Amino acid sequence: MSKPSPQDLEKLIHQTLRALPEREAPRSLEHRVLAAIAARQALPWWRQSFTHWPVAARSVFLVASAVFAAAVLAGYFRATGQVQATSLLAGPLEAWARVQALAGVISDLGGVVWRSIPSLWIYGALAFAATMYAAFFGLGAAAYRTFFAQR
């Protein structure tokens, strides 16, 4: 008996698969999918994706984003001394300066805490994380070989 060509084998497999009947989804799966679709459609507009928001809400969001971006850029230019702040942006820029000052304080506090941790603890935490990573990788490989590898 001769070995069939790849094209003949492909045609045979294609015909065999086309002859199989269509499989229907289990009823439980169908109900779960329809329930998930209904739950997604029942979400309020602000919990859906941006494209499902009303046009007015999208417009307000875009305008607010543009105003925030302008305030940030104006604050940058004011901090570098390139442009004087206008009276319209003076209030938001002052609030932004307070936020920056608070972030600086938090950053300084974090630096103090970081420097107060003994280096041996940091090395120990890194060694522990590396050991746990290796153990997780090894357990995952063992589980894969046990449950899914062909024998």
C-alpha cells in the first residue's frame, strides 16, 4: 500500500470533518452565556465601556480631561518660569501645587522608611521571593507533568 500524498490526506480529513454533525452547546452553558450578556447590558452607563456612554457624558469627560491637561501644562510652565499663570488657571494650579507638595512629603517619608530598613532584611526578602518563585515554578511543572503530560 502506498503512502497518501499530503494533499490527498488533507482532502480526506476535510471530508471526514465536514461529515460530522454539528454539536450543540450544553443547555447550562447557553443559560450562563445569556445571563452574562443580560448582566452586562443591565450595567449602568458609567460602568460600561467609554463607547457606550451617552454623547453628553463623553463630551463632558473630554472637556474635563482637556482642562486638566491644560492645568498640568500651565503648572509645568509656571514652575519652569516660562509662562505666567492666568487668573483662570490660578485656582487649579494652586491645588495642583498642594498635591505636588503632599506627594513630595509622602516620597520623603517613604525614603526615610526605606533607609531605616536593615539591608539584611532586604536581602532576606529578595532571597525569600526568589525561593518562592522557584518553588512555584517547580510545583507548576510537576503538576503539569502529573496531570497533562502524555504518557
